[in-house]
Amino acid sequence: MLEAIVGSVAAEKVLLYLQNCEQAYGREIAATFDISNSQVQKQLLKLESGGLLVSRLVGRTRLYQWNPRNALVPPFRALLKTALDSLPAAEQQRFFRKRTRPRRSGKAL
């Protein structure tokens, strides 16, 4: 869908994941989409050097998030939101809906 604009499927997945989750680390994104960690890291570094993302170390993990100082980020995120909303519901549930609260104790998996 956005591959033609952002250059690769890996970049598209990284951007959509960040649009949905606000911040993430490379291994988390790679595991979600079952793609190699090196592909994800390459895209994250490219997006950070381009000024769309910023990163910080949390322990030994590099956490990426949107650059609040870049004026192009808000309109770009609006485009990503539209793309994310247009995905089929099954794909949204599978890849882009993280569980944010713990499972009730005793509930079957």
C-alpha cells in the first residue's frame, strides 16, 4: 500500500507499527511481522537519520519514537493513520493491536 512512497515493505511495516504504538524497539517490530531484525534496524536507522524518528537508550534497548521537533511528522502521521484504518480488520487485529492490560487471572488462553 505505502511501499511505493516509503521505498520498501519493511519500512512500511515499521512506520505503521510506530503509528499504532507511538514507540517501539527493533526486535519487537521484527517479531511482530516475522521479518529479520537487520531489515528493521536498517529502516529505523534510515528514518532516524532522515529526522522522522528519534531514539534513546532504555537500559540496553534502543527505543524509537516520532521526532516531536520535525514539522513534517504530524501530516505524515495523518497519512499513516489513514493507511492503518484502511487495512482489513483481520490484519489490524493480527499485527497492530497490542494487548495493553494484563489478562484476568484464571482466564483460559
